[in-house]
Amino acid sequence: MKTYVMIPTYNERENIGKLIQEILNLKISDLHIVVVDDNSPDGTAEEVKKHAKVHPGVELLLRTTDRGRGSAGVAGFQYALDHNADYVVEMDADFSHHPRYIPAMLNALQDTDMVIGSRFVSGGRDVNRGIVRRMVTFLAGVYVRILLGLKINDVSSGYRCFKRKVLEDIQLGTMISTGPSIVSEVFYKAHVKGFAIREIPIEFEDRIHGETKLNYKILLKTLLMVWKFKQLHKKGKLFKR
């Protein structure tokens, strides 16, 4: 089975080389890595190109016109589908999503449609984050779960593994998220389509290098987008653009 690990990046030069090497060290058969970079000014793309010259399975999707976590994720998913991926792993570049969990996620995917690396199931942990950020994450999670009816503990996890059919059926061309709300949009559309979703425990550790892209303005916009997804579904327009 052909597996693509899809990593959206913006200014992750300090992390991306080491992350690529750690993924390659897993020695997973027929595994490819696509880094979706939004033309980072810090030279992230150049770092990826260095590894691509040595490892044919490392690929770069450089975006010079669009920017944003949501549109980058959609572009990366579509790239993986266009290159005949059977499984797609989505993860961040900052080591908050450690590659050591990828084999367990792929193994769990054999019995379900989508796997989430979760902080909030037995065995999972949220490390090195302050009490305020933990509380914000908790309250936002309650809001998303209640509003969208999701039976998921970690609704903000961007560490996910998909079977091809999930990404095909949620209709990537209808995605409206350009930012972090893409996480909730994918969860909701997969839920509406009736796909089976399983969570496995991970230890989420806040980034050591680089700066977080999330702030309270972006968080508020994300929560408003979640409300919009619900309204679109009520109107029968969730899968229309």
C-alpha cells in the first residue's frame, strides 16, 4: 500500500530536515513524504529540496500564490490522491506530532476509515503547555463537539491518518477553510459521510523551535467557521462550493 505523509509548512526550516529524517528512519514500505510549503521566507523549501535530492520519496509542493493552513492541507491531500496514495498521514512539522506514532496509526487504520492521534484518550498526554492554553483547548473542544455532534475526544488534532476513500468522499473541492478550521471541517464532513473514526493515544508536546501560528484572533475565526459548517449542513450546502 502506498502511503503519503503530508506536512504543511510555513517557516519550519529549523524542524523540517530532522522531521523528514525521522520519518524515513521508520523504514515503512512504499512511503512518500510531501511537504506543502507556502513559500516560507526562512528557506524551508530549500531544506526540503536538499533531502529530495538524496531520497526520491521526499517531494515538495511549493505554493507561491495561496497561503494558509487550510488551503495547504487541501492541496496536500489532493496531491497525495493524484499520486495514487492508498493511505495519507497528515501531521505538523514542529514535532508536536512525533513520527514514532505513524506505524501505530497505520496499523489501526486496517480496522477503521480514519485514525486520530489523540491527547485526550487513555494513555495520551498534553505536555509543556500552560494552563490557559489547555483550558482554551478544552472549552473549544466542548463547543465543537456539541455543535457538530462529533464523538471525538480530541477535535483539534491535526495528526490524522486516512484511507483514500475518506478524502475522496469528503469532496476536497468543496472545502471552504483557508486556516486551522480545516481540522474541524474534515472531521465534520467525514462524520456526516458516516466514516468510522478511531483515536489512539499520543503525547503532544508543544513546539521547541519556531513560533506558533495560532493566536486568539485565529481561534475566534475558527470557532465562527465551525458554526458556519453546521449552518451549511442544515441548508444542504455542506458539500457545495
